[in-house]
Amino acid sequence: MSERFAIAPERLPEPGGRRLFLRGERGLLLFNVAGEFYAIDDGCPHNGASLFSGQLQGRLLQCPAHGLRFDLANGCAAGIKGFGVRRHAIEWDGTTCIVVITDSAPEEISA
């Protein structure tokens, strides 16, 4: 099952920025990394800490609570196989960003 969350152009983060959107009790983070947009859940899978204030280096986001680093492109934690943050697909309808929110588990990438 999936949900489509539309974000108007004026609410999109500037390059290098991020925005937090609340969906009920869950938060959704939208990042603009050099013109590429990434959407993830705002909650570290380790202990649920908010990732909003985490340090961003390129596509890697560091959890401010325990230092875990997640690749925004696939949601995977750096160096930990099978563990990651839930990411969501991005689609565009003109200049409106559509985040496709699914209830599937994070994608696993083999090294």
C-alpha cells in the first residue's frame, strides 16, 4: 500500500537544505542535495531519534544521537548490512514534488 504526499514548489528545501513534514505521528524528511531530492522517515531505526538535525556530508546523514550514518539514496546504514532508514521514492508533477510513501522495509544493498 502506498500514499502520495504532494509538496508545492515553495515548500521545497533550497540546495543543501532539508525540510521536516509531519504526517500524523510520523515525520518525513526531504533533502535537496545538489538539486537531487531524497525523502526518508524522520526516525533512526536504532533508537527512534530524530534525524532532522543530523550532519549531512554529501548524501550521508549522521544520526545526532549515536553517530550512525545513512545513505539518503538507498536508506542503508554505512557498514551495517540489512539495517537502514526507510526511504521513499520521489516523482514530479511539473514543479510539484510527489513523495511516494510505502510501508515496505528499507532496501538492502549488497556490497
